[in-house]
Amino acid sequence: MTKYFLLAFFLVTIGAKLSAQEMNYLGEPSFKVGEELDYKLKYGFFTAAEATIRVGESDKKFDDKPAYHIVADAKTAGTFDIFYKVRNRYETYVDQKTLEPYFYTENRKEASYRHSDNVTYDHTTDKITAAKGVYPMKGKTFDFLSAYYFARSVDISKLKIGDKFNLQYFLEDGVHSMEITYAGKEKMECSVGTFNCLKFNPTIIPGRVFRKSSKLYLWITDDKNRIPVKAHVELVVGSITMDLTGAKNLKYALNPLKKQE
């Protein structure tokens, strides 16, 4: 694995929920304080990494407004942890009404590689300030964590198979965009159960990790929670699958489909 591997995969899979950013916000979040989601990433049959995402209430206010504090921790597991240890933490503070970000920070420890960044979103001046400079912010722009939670709370009732839309997210040195295609509805099984899901196909950029023909698919629950339960992406060598392994303190009951006897 390269030192950017886990970051790239988490950004593409978790960030893919940005797909709904141009749709209408429902005006109420699909999550609540205390929600916790656990994931495993498998390379073939081997568990490569684990991640936990938690929602808390911030003790800080921004523009004198209350905020959610969302934290994601990711680490390698098993044999991968011996040969290429990763300990990454990502945090974002978002407005409790609009779900747009005020402040994002990351601290990445990937083998001998170290990287940290603090990103401020100024919605008065429409500017983003990060370690590498100041950047213009045109329209709704997110970090991958805030984008994920915003997109879980938008109206997707009018989506049709084949619909395409773009997302905007800030990463390290600028605002980037990604095209996502809605691929329809499917039943998908994960460690927590089997669910009716919405399927998305984000476009990925080929390179050291992804080959030109690589495909990424993401499945999220077709209910009020909109939780990602599965993701699968092809790599230059092999493939990786993201699997939901735990979900606590959800705003709405999570109802897996009953097994047929």
C-alpha cells in the first residue's frame, strides 16, 4: 500500500455521499448526537483496516451558533498493522441547522508519514483557509465528513436511474469535484444484516491505486437513516470492500430484512 492508500479509499467511499449536495436539504438531520458507526475494510479475504465515526455535540460555538462535532478514527488491522501501521483521525464541526462545516482538522500517521491540517470555512467571506493557503468557496463546499452527514439529510425522492450530479469538497490544496451516477435499488448484505439499498457509482481517477477500468459502487440504506452499509472498489491489484459492522444510537430504528427460511 502507498502512504495515501487509506486516505484515498476513505475519501472516495465515505465522501461519495457528497453526491446529494446539490439536492434540497430536508431541513432536519437524519442522525442524532450519540450515533456511532463501525466499519471494516477488507482486502480480498483479509481485514485491512477498521474505522469508527461518532457524532457529538460541540462545546464550541461558531458565529455564536451550536455545532455538531463529528469524529472519524481509522486504523490498520491484522497483518497490515504490522507492516504498515496507520492511525488517522478526522474531525469536523458543522452547523446544527445547515450541516455546513465551520472547521475541519485531520491528523494522519501512516507508517513513517505524518500529515496534519486545520481547515476553516468562512461563510461570511466565502473563503477556505488551510495550511497551504486561502481558497475561494463557491457554493456549498464540504470536507468529506461533513459532506457525508449533509447528504444523508437531503431529498432524493426524485432520483432516476442514470441521474448524474457533481460534488464539491476541499482536500489539502483546493476545491475538487466528483461525478456520481445513481445506479438504482438493490438488496445488500453486510455484517449487520440485509437491507434495501440505494446504489451509487462515483467516478474515480486512475493512478497508482486505481486502474483505468476500476469501478466503485456504494450502497446506502433506503430508509430515513441513509447509512452506508457496503462499498466495493477495484484496485490495480485486487479489490477492497467496506462493510458496516456496527450501528449504535441511531435516530431511526435500523430494520434489516428478515431471512427467508
